[in-house]
Amino acid sequence: MKRLIDKSIALIGITILFVACSPEQHVLEPSFEIQGYEVEQVIDTLGNEVYQVSFRLSGDPDIVSLYSGQIENDYQYRDGRLIEYDALNLSFASNVQYGAQANQFSVHVSTDFDGDYTFEGVTGAEWTDITEGFVLGTSAAFVPSGVKNIRAYQEDGKPLYIAFRYVFRPFSEYGEARIWRVFNFNLSGVTAIGDVTIANQQSGAWLFVDNAIDNPGRAKIENLL
């Protein structure tokens, strides 16, 4: 699964009024000076000893912006920065009903998939089975999978795709197929500035790819919200 996010744009009608005015405008020169500063050691809201800096300002600057050097307030990264993920935590919930076929459901990741969402394109890529370690449903009740760090499967400069594989075998030989459902999917990244949601059940660009010749239409997206 490559992370894509659909963005809706709301448009609102705006009436623009044009008013005649003089082309000459007088803008006052800003008056602003830093008279000095003081540093003192204080206790923050978490009970930690920190240094507090108080600036003495004069004049009328209108707006004052401060880069403190802390994360998200570092002038060096004023135009943005790339943050490395220390962990990629994947979780979901699943349930299963009916049937008797075994080993139908599994979870896979790939950095080799090239985005060809045909049956041949998906099956032709290299996928790694990461099902082990997840807790899977055994009944109609949704069961949380637990959280698994899949950071080790990521490769620099390549997208990481996630897939849920469902195998439907002939009824005459294997019996009635089971119905699997996946809910509450979440992929989050652990970074130096905190946890970041990368994709969830709603924002993930889910696509179903099936064998349209043998078993078409065995999977679909349902609204469980």
C-alpha cells in the first residue's frame, strides 16, 4: 500500500469590492529595539528545571516571531525538514466468520512493487510475509492485532507497500471459504518530534486486485464506521 491522501477543496463564493483610492500611500517605518534580556532557571509544568529567557523590547513592531532553537522552532529548518522514522508501527483489527478453509489470510509488505495494480503486476512483485506476530481474529468479534514495528522492511528512497492477501480455494476440494474483515488499520511513525500518523483506515489508498478469471469479486471495501 502506497500512502496517498485524498484532499477535498471547499470553494466559497466571495464578493470582491473595488474601491478607488490614491496611488500614494505613506507607510511608517517600524520602530523596534531589543533593550536586553535576562536568563533565569525555573521549574516547568512537568517539574523539570529549565532556563527561561525574558527579552526587553521597545517600540511598535506589530509582529514579533521567535525561533527558540527547539524542535519545530529551529531557524535552520524554517522551510521544512525531513524527519527519519525510528519505528513504523502497524496495527489493525480482524475478524473471521463462516467456512472452514485454513490459511486464507496473511499480511505482506514490498518495496519491489512498481505500482502496476493488475493481477500480474502485483503477483510479479516480491512480497514479504509479515503475518507472524500479529493476533488474528477467530470469530465474528474483532480482535486487535497488536502493534508491530515494520521499520526494518523499509528501504531508503523506496515506497513501502502493505497488502492483505486473501486466498480463495475451490469449494469442491477445500470446502466453504471463510470471510475475513480488516478494521481500524493504522500505520504510525515514531520520530524525534513525536508520533505521526502515516495512514489509517480512511486515508489509505486501498485498492483491490483479484484474479478476475478464476475468482472475481471476492473482496470489497465496506463502511464500518
